[in-house]
Amino acid sequence: MRFEGQVALVTGSSRGIGKSIALCLARDGADVIVHYRRQEEAAEAVAAAIAALGRRTLVVQADLGEDAAVRQMFGRVQDVFGRLDILVANAAATAFKPLLEMQKHHLDKTFDITLTSFVLAVQLAAALMRDGQGAIVTVSGIDTRRYIPLHGALAAAKGALEVLTAYFACELADRGIRVNGVNPGFVDTDSAHVFGEDIYRLLEANIVAYTPKRRVGTPEDIANVVAFLCSREAAWICGQTLMVDGGLSLTSPFDIRPRLAAQASTGDASA
């Protein structure tokens, strides 16, 4: 197994892409720390699945927007495992609003959770990583490449995360700690259904039409690439954010609002 004896921390791993990443790493031999902010029951279920694979696990709660909580989380990792080999920065949060309606506290929360906490997490993770054995992977989003309504703040934060990925890769390369990222396309997770099933079905039909692979992504699609980037097989990849989107970012136009409006008014999914 690729990660036998290694310890991984996956932020935001109680559900969705983070959950799939945690389980994928565990199936490949890693002991995995499951992080959550609110979904304790879901996080415990992920940990139970990891334990059923014969791996050690730990569930940690932390609001990544608070420095003290981030430090406490890494303190528990050190106390329980004494080391860290893999950090996957998956957690994110924002207010889905037009930028003209954004308040300072919305922006502060988005950037604190996505960026400020990431810088601190890398600093703390690097201190627990053995030289030549660390891997850090970030998870951004298709909204850094294509306009998605109401995603302005999150897209800006995720775009900056991709820049930090490249800079940390250069700063940590001499220590043999590899830093890379993945940028998922449209993935079928519970958060994709947040605006309701009718809207989801409209989005799915239209996005599939613009995706060369002709389907939406699955959390496992993303998890498999993250696991690869954490592995020795990816040793020569440095500071890159890989598009893992079935080709969606290659197509244009991505702004499907006119089609969605037409379909919503006619009830015709082929509009």
C-alpha cells in the first residue's frame, strides 16, 4: 500500500470530496485524521469506516477561521500521532452573494477559512513532517476559471489558494515536501444540491452538455487524483494545480444562465 505507516489530515472530511479523500487514503494504508466544523455525526461515521479498514483515526473539530482552533487541532495530531505526512486542505466556506452585496464579515470569513488558516496549517504541518516525506494538496474550484454566479468571494479566495500552492511548493521543495493542488469541475456532492433538486437537475443537464466527458464528476474522481499527488509517483510534480474536471474548463461558454432561464420558464430540459 502506498501510504502504509503514514499519517494524513484531511480538512472538511465529514462529507463530500473530503470524505472520499479520507477514505481513499485510508484504503491505501494511511492513518487519517477526520476534521469537521459542524457535522460531528457524519465525521464519526467516516472515522468508523476508516477504522473498519484497520487504520488508526482521530476525529477533530475546529473552526478554521480561528487561529487558536487550528493550533489546537495540530496539537492533537502531535499528541496522538507524533507526526504528519500528508495534509489535504479541502475545507472552504463562503456566503453565496453578489459581490455588490458582500459585507466585510462575509469576506473575512471566506478568506480566513480558505487562506489564512491554510498558511498557518502549512506552517504547523511542516513542523510535523519529516524532511523528504511530506505532501500537501489543496482543493480549489472551477469558479477560479469560469464565472459562476454568487461565487465571487469564494473564487477569489480559491484563486489565491492556487497561488499559495505554487509559492509553498517552491519554499518547501528543498525539504522534500511536495505541494500541489486539484481543481475539480462540477462534482455531484451534497453541496451541489444546496439550491434544490430542480436547480441541480437543470445544472447537471447543462453542464454535462458542455463537458467533453459527458458526465458530472464524482468525489472519487477527485480523491483518486489527490491520492496520486500525495504519492511518490508524483514526486516530479511541483506547485501545480491540476484541472480534474472532465474537460469542462476547456469548453466555452460556461455561463449557462440564459439556458437555465429558458428552461425554467418553459419547463423544457432541452431548451
